[in-house]
Amino acid sequence: MKKKWEITAITLTVLCTGVQAADCRDDDQSKAKQVAQKLDLLTRLLDDSEPLRRTQEDGNAEALLKIDEARQSLADARTALDDGCVADASSLSSAGLKLATTAFRKSPNTSRTQARDAYEGALQLSTSFLLSVEAQPAELHGLSAEDLVGIERQIDRAESLASSGNFAQAVRLLAPVNDRLQRRLATILNNKTLYYEKSFATPADEYTYYKEQYAGYLLLLKTGRKEAAYSARNRVSALLDNAATLYEEAEHSAAAKAWSDAIATMQDAVSQSEQAVRASGYTY
């Protein structure tokens, strides 16, 4: 009788295992390689990356807890992937990346002096670009009087924020202005050398430049109090969703110091957010 019960127990175990395996076999195995790449990225972030060291040195208890949770998600995701459960592994790896990114953001490394310097540099460019465009023949401006007034108001708002010590927000407001004016000036000069060319000391600086552009467009949508026409709302929403996804991907790559991927992805995020701004009816 005892032997019969043992056989029954073994049979049930095999059946249950078979059901679990069948569930995982329904997963799209073609995505396993993509999930494995996400796990490799998360591994690099949680191994000995600069953001991790900064977080550990800062000692923020909440951030350190999220790091531990991210490591657990990484371990669980690897186990799931080894078992062929691609969907579970993908979900766990995404959760781990989100936890790690959140932890890293709780330990900022940008000082107030750096923020002020960034603002002063951005303001200098805004003023120089605007003067350069206005110095060209009026028929070549490509900007209406309303455009120019909007640009000047945007600069004024940035200066007001900076006077209150909000340098980071001021830089974000100036980013889309500088981008618009620089591209306008490039067109006027037939794509020849600009009076001011973008140059970056490091890939991280270039990444930060495009990141500030992205933040500037979002801030414009938030502070401009202008609502898109009903017919354009779905498009604006889709563009912003795409931009947000690209932004997160760029942040993950930047945290892993994969600068080429980070810069290219953030540029795509900027493009999507700029389209959202224009679809909303802004003519700054």
C-alpha cells in the first residue's frame, strides 16, 4: 500500500512539472536573446558600475534596499530564463532595471555650481543664437513675429527660474529654444559652419545635452498650459509614450556607460517629444 502511494505521489509530481513546462513552452522563445541582453545590462549595472558605487557611497537606505530588490529580480529572471520561461524572465528583468534606475536617481551627483554653470552656458547660447538669427535679412528668418516673441518669453521664464535658484529647470526651458534657433541658423547659413558649434568634452556631456533637450520639451508642454486639439490628442499621447520608453532605454544604456546607444536613443526621444510639442500647436 505504501509503495502504491509513493508511485501516485511521483506521478502527480511529474504531471505538475509537465504542466509548468508546458506553460513556459507557450512563450515566444525567439525573444530569449533579447531578454538575455537585458539581463547582461542589469548585471553590469549591479556589478561595479559608477552609479552603483555612488549609491553605495551615498548610503541612502531606501536606495540600497532597491538595489537588493533589483539583485533578487536579476536572480529570479535568470532562473526563469534557464527554465525557458521567457515572458517571466522579461518581466522580472524589466522590474530589476526599473528598481536599479530608481535607486541611482536617489543619489544625484550634479552640484549646484555645475547646474548654475550649465544654465549660464545655455543662456549665453540662447542670446547669441537669437542675435545671430535677427542679424540676418528679415526674409531669411523663417520665424514669424509671434515665434520671436515666444522665444523671448521662454528665455525670460528661464531667467526668472534661475533667479529663484532653479537652474536645472531653467536649462530645460532653454534647451528647445537653443535647438530651434541653432537649426534655423544652420538653414540660413546653408548648413555651413555656425558661429557656435556643438562640441562635447565627453560622451557623457553629449548625452546630457540631448537629455536636457528632452526635459525641456516636456517642461514646455507642462508649463505652457496649451492643450492639443481634440483630433491631435491621440497622436500627442502616442508620441509622448514612445518618447518616455526611449528615454528609459537611454537611461539604462547611460548607466551602463554604453554611450553610443544612449546618445542615439535619447536623440530619438528628443525627436518624438519635439513632434509632440508641435502637434500640440506650439510655435515657440
